[in-house]
Amino acid sequence: MMVKRRAILKCVLMAFAAGSGLLASTRAFSAWPKAAFVSKSQTDILQSLYGSSELVSSEDILIKAPQIAENGASVPVNISTDMDGVESITIIVPGNPAPLAGTFDHGPGALGYVSTRIKMGKSSDVIAVVKSNGKLYTAKKAVKVTLGGCGG
């Protein structure tokens, strides 16, 4: 019986995928905070993620996002802070049907920075919540979403 090259290649690729953890994606999804993503209020989101909804306004959090987004399907957002001990950064868009746009956990010594693109269904505030040294800090920026890119 002759083994075909394609069968050998499939076996090698499957062994690589299994060895590198690519097939064990269920562990990655088990850490997904489903309750936070289905919550409709900022308080419920923060309670689900952090067990607290007490926020302190901070000018140390910089949100870089366009004042007018001409395409709500892809709005660039950068969150940065110089705070020490940043544990996570969360982005909330209250005007969206699902307000939690994303939450990003940071390891020890990581810079307090996140750059991503979010979807916005309509004009709304973009709220950043930074967990630093066990406390929650927040800042927000209004973003106007135009229809059809007409600027109006």
C-alpha cells in the first residue's frame, strides 16, 4: 500500500496544530465574559467584569477617536494612560445594542495602551474604563456617526 503525499502532509499539519494548541480553542472561549457582553447597562457590565461599578473620573486616560466617524462600521479608537499597575482596559459604547465593545487584560509591567476598531450603530460616547491597582478609572469622548459619510 502506497501512502500519498497529501495524507502525510495532513497528518503533519494536524500534529502541528494539536501540539501548538490550535485545536484546544475551547479553553480560550471558556474565559469569555459572556454575561458582560450581553449586558445592556454600564453598571451591569462593570459588575460582571470587575465586581464593582464604582468609577473615578481621570484625566490620565486619553481617548483618541474621531469626533465625526464617517463609517460607523469601523471606528478607530486608541486608549492610553500613564497610570502604574494597569490591569485592564475596557471600552463601552452606551449607544450600541451591545454596549461592551471590548475588554483587554494587561500583564504585569505592560503599557496602558489599546488600539482597536469598534463598530458604532449611532452617535454616542466612547467610554474607557481602566482598572489600575484594583481601582476603576474612567474617561469618555463623544463620537458622532454620520450616515453615508456625508458629514451631516
